[in-house]
Amino acid sequence: MNMMSTLWQGAGRRIHLQEVGTRDGLQAEAAFVPTEDKIALVNALSRTGLAKIEVTSFVSPKAIPALRDGEQVMREIERRPGVVYSALVPNTRGAERAIDARTDEFNLVMSASESHNLSNLRMTRAQSFAALSEVNALARQAGAAVNVSLSCAFGCPMEGEVTGVLDWCARYVEELGVRGVTLCDTTGMAFPTQVAALTAAFRARWPQTELTLHFHNTRGLGLANVLAAIDAGADRFDASLGGIGGCPYAPGASGNVCTEEIVHALDLMGYDTGIELPLLIDAAGHLPVLLGHDVPSQLLKAGRRLDLHPLPADFEAIRERAMART
């Protein structure tokens, strides 16, 4: 099957969308979003039909002050059946906080690139794996699911091409028994044929492991990469409301692929996202006021494909003049 054939075979196929804007997006904001507004935003997102919401991060409040209220937010959100409430958990101290806040899933993060891991996490990849193994053990004891996100899986802004991605996946899937793996295009270096190849290789090797793709729209290839991954067998994608978020190693670039734009596109192609797009657009519409600035979402600006505009006020006069010329 090639990418174009997918366009005619989307009907009924379920694609799971997972919201990361409440963590990946809000952590990049200079202004602190009030706790009650974060809770209200997560509650609004829960009502849309999203499969998973990455609510917050349990990184040190000194490192990411924008998410210093993570425990309170996670405890006070309204939990809907069928929605997984996830959080980024970097270490054992974060794991303790996540367990106390009743987090459904721990998202553990390291980079497939040594340079990026050292720059971003101040550890070698081997040191990260050892630390995250301890977090995984705590999560299993608490009955929480574990997902591992591999940053720079499609390229590193300092090293270029990255090799050995599936080797790191094997260590987490086969040695630690994690439930899911997310392959992250951290700075928007992925391209469709590369995405298709890596997705197909992962699905062939670990068909029972939950695979998520996490794309950024840094170079305008976000939607194309989503479609390539679907064509190769993927059915789970991270996305960010309004397209907010980004990476310090891609300055000035747009952020994550935009949740409402991806849902809009997949709905048009006949995929079943299970998401109420009007509710999602309404939630995104509150972001500019909440954040104090515009957001990248083109859907907020242009509207859905069939959001029609009124006829010109002088339309009847125009038609009468046109008819008079026939």
C-alpha cells in the first residue's frame, strides 16, 4: 500500500490522538498559566474524546516553574472513563510525586542522540537508561503504565542522522517491559519515507507494543509525516492544542503538530478519531487569551473546510446585473 491508497481506505480505521499541549506546550510558556485554568483546560480536553492527555510534568519545579503545580492539577482534574491521564516523570523523586497524584501513565524521556541527551538532560544515554529503569520499577509497583519517549528518533540538530533507535527501543520493550514507545521528531527533522521505514520496522518487530509518533511541524512536514506513519501501520499520534510547544534546539520554529488540524484532516479522509472537533476547536479558541499571544493553529484562523461564509451584501444585485447580460 502506498500513501495515496490510504486516502481511499481510511473509512472506519481508528486513529488515536493524544494531547500533549498541557505539558509540552505549557512548559514552554514564559507566563505561568493559573492552576485553575490548567484544570479547566484538561477537563475541556477530556470531553472531546481524546485517547490520552499528558497533563503535566513532575520535573523539579525549579527546572520548569510553569508546571510547578503538577500535583494539584493531576489530583483535581475530572477523570473520564477511557481517557489515560499521563505525565512526564524524569526520576524517582518525580515518580513518588506522580504516584501520590494518581497518575495513570508515566512518560519517561531520553534521547536517541548522545549529544542531545547530554545537552538536554545532562546525562549520557547509559545514565538515563539506568535512572529510568528505577522509575519503571516504581511505576510497576504502583500499578501505573509506562511509556518511553525517545527524543531525536528521526535526527539530531547537533549530530545529524541518528542510528541505533531500534536498539534503544529493544532495551525498553524487551528488558524493562514497557507498555509503549513514542518515537519523537523533536526538532522537526523527519520526512515521510524515513517515517514510513522506521514505523514499519518497529511494528514488524513489536506488533503488540503500543507505538506512538510525536511530530513537530518545524519544516512544514507534520501532516505528511502523520499520513506516512498511518500508511506504515501506526495508529497513535501525539499532538498539541493550537500547535503550541517547541524545542530550545529549534529556535523560532513552530511547535508540535496541531491537534485540531490533524483531527480535521483525518476526519475529512474518513478515519475515525473518536473526537468531537467542535469541542476541540472551542478549547483551542481559549488559548490566545489564556497564553496572552496568538497560536500557530491555521484551523482557528481559517475555520473548517465547510465553514461557509455569507454571501456578499449586494449579491442579489450582482446576480440581477449578470442575468441582464444574458
